[in-house]
Amino acid sequence: MKKNLATWDRWCRIIIGIVIMAYAIYDSNWWWLLGVALLFNAFTGRCLAYRVLGLSTCQTSCRVDTESKKS
């Protein structure tokens, strides 16, 4: 599966994931699972929901340039 998250999208997921996890731990609820999912997406650069919906925030920076590797 190709990466479909841009750098800015990954950083947003990291920040939001940490905030959700901190609140969930403080409030003793199960929302920390959402925070873990967001962090997993951010660190892998892939989002299954984006793939299913055909979305991608990643532009040319996420794609491997095959022409430069051939030289």
C-alpha cells in the first residue's frame, strides 16, 4: 500500500493523537484507542480510510521518482 499522508497531515495526526490519548488516560475511558490509531497512521504514512475513499493528501513528495533511480 502506497503512502497517502502528507507531512502536514502526519504532524496533525501526531498532535491530535497525543491530545486524545492524554485526555483518555486522564478521564479513564477508551478513547485512547483512537489516539493509538491516529499515531499508527502518522508513523506509517498510510491511512486505510483514505485508501477506501480514494483520497490522498500526499502530492509528489510522497511518490518515488523512478526516473532518477534508473540513472
